[in-house]
Amino acid sequence: MQLSICRSGDASVSFNLYDDLAAFAHCRLKKRSAVYSQTTQSRLSGIFLDFAWREAIRHYSFEQQNGRSNPPPWSDAATKTLLRRSIGRLMTGRILPPHSRPAAIEFAETKAVINEFGAAFFPLIQQTGVSVKGARLIPEYKFPSAWRSVAANWYEIVADTDIITQKQLDNPNPESEELRSVICAALPRKLPRQFEIVIIYKGQRRPLSENAAAGDLHSDWNIDQWCIHSLAHLRHHQAQTPPVIAGMVIYLNELCPTFDALATFADEMEQRSTDIVPPKSSLMEKGLRGWNKIPTVLRYRANRPQLPFAFRLNRAIRLFKITPQTIKKALKTVDNIVIRLAIYRSRSMNPVAWADNPDKTGVIPRQSWEWE
């Protein structure tokens, strides 16, 4: 999702609604230096997983439109061709550095996610790559007075989403039954005759839960919530569309957790900082706790605990019920973050002007930045 922040007559500046929004929220707004919890390699791994997954969906959609409905698992040669094409496009777009390639374990993880989860998920998609776009005005009175003359006062969000409708959920499909059960269990009890679910994919792990974030409204847990509601709002206002009753974020890394991801999950389970864990005293919980107690040097040689597919689905999927009240709260929250982004953008683009005007460089009272 792209977020453009601009003022009338100014050239727009584009942000990534996830990466840059989260970076500003964590680092700038809290006035602390950037602390990267992931290495560059793991970040690129998430980008590759996310991009290859989208390429697989586009490939399946194209084949289906041409009467060749062939959901995964695909042959080893076909999957490798798709992944190599994804790497080439990432390099062409300068998203991956030249001559860089995902590690073998990342290649295998992406291949497993597409072939295992794609078999259950792809048949449920009714539309893929649906473009949504909208602009939202922020009244100037919401800005601190010193910033009103220079800060941007409206923003635009552009995004692509996939759509699931009630038709796909009602259509029996043995491969999709577990996934369908997970989705339907999280939906409201009373459903309209026609409805849609909008989807966002993230090539990352499930973030720390709300309890672990201790009410931190700038956490990844909350930013995902604001973003999916913004997307649902834009889709809901497109012409001739059924009501959007839910939004779904899919954390692709949870579908085939790597060694490091599994170790991190075991630590989060011990610290009670994640919301979905194995049942207490179950074989899965005992296996994870026992494996996590093995020294890291020896843990690679031990048998890695195998998480059931249904459990991985629950970890990967986070579904939000969309109502006018939740959308109103989310948009108000995004407005507040955009105000801060606009101010920091202005300060970074005009450092001399800000330095010459002491009225605009003073510390803003904390209460003026509180989330309402």
C-alpha cells in the first residue's frame, strides 16, 4: 500500500504505508534511534516471500481465466520458474540488490508456502489485484498552529487487494475446508446475502500481541489494524460493490516457519507475548518447550517440532470485523499519524527554514499528540 502526502500545488511524496509509517511511528514519533529487530537479509526474505506469493496468485488467476484451472501444488520445475521470475522482477525494480539471491532456505520456504497454502487459498479468491484509491482531507485546525502554513493537509492511499466473497466460502472444496472453517469462525454471525473480505499479505511473522505491546498504539499489531480498515473503507466506496464485512491480514512467514522463526515463537510463548499458542500441556506445547531448552548450537541437530497445518493457519490469519464504528476510529487514527508524517517531512525537506524559525522548532506539548 502506498501513501502519498501532499499539499495543493506541491509534488506528492510517496511513502510505503507499512514500512515508512511503522518506521516513523517507532523511531521519529518516539524520538529514539532506529532499532532494527531484523537483519537486512531477513527483511529481504520477507519481501521475496511476499512478492513471489503475489506472482503465484497472478499466475493462477491468468491460468483460470484461460480455462486452465490448476491450483498448487505445482511441479518442481514450474515452481522454480515462477520463483526465478520473481527474483528477476525484484532486481529489475531495484528492490533486490543486483546479483543477490535469496538463500536456499528462503527459496525452500517460499516454495512450500505456495504449494501447501496456495492449494487451499487460491480457489477462494474471487478477484485478484483489485486497485483501490482514495484521498482524504485533514482540516488545518488539526495541525498545531506553527505547522499550518507548511504541512500537507491531505493524503492519498493507493493499494491493490484480493477479494473473497460469500460465493467462494459457500462453494464446497475439500482442499479449502480447513481454511474456510478458520475464516467463517471469525466472521459475524449474521451475514448479508452478498459480502466481501479484503486481504493484505505480509511476508513477515505475526507481530507481538496487543497485551505484549502494553497499549502501544504505534506497534505493528495496531498499524496492521489501521491499514486494513483504511483499505476496507476505500473498497467499500467503490461503485457497485457488495458491503465489506471483514478485512484479513495474512502473515505468510507463519505458514512455513523457518528455524529462527520457530525459535522466536517458542521464546514468545514462554514470555506470553503472542496471542495464539498451543493448548496448555498439549504434545505440541511440550515439544516446543523441550526443543527451545536445547542449546542453540545443538538445536539445529535436534528434530524440529512440526506444527499442524490448522495451527499454522490460525497463526497466519488475522481477521477484523469491519463496521462503520471501527472504520471511523481507524481513519481518525491514520489522520493523526499522517499529521506527524507531514510535519517530519516538512522538517526534513526544509531544515534551514525550520532552524531560522524558532516558533516552529519548539517542542510540541505531549497532549497535542495523544491519540484520541
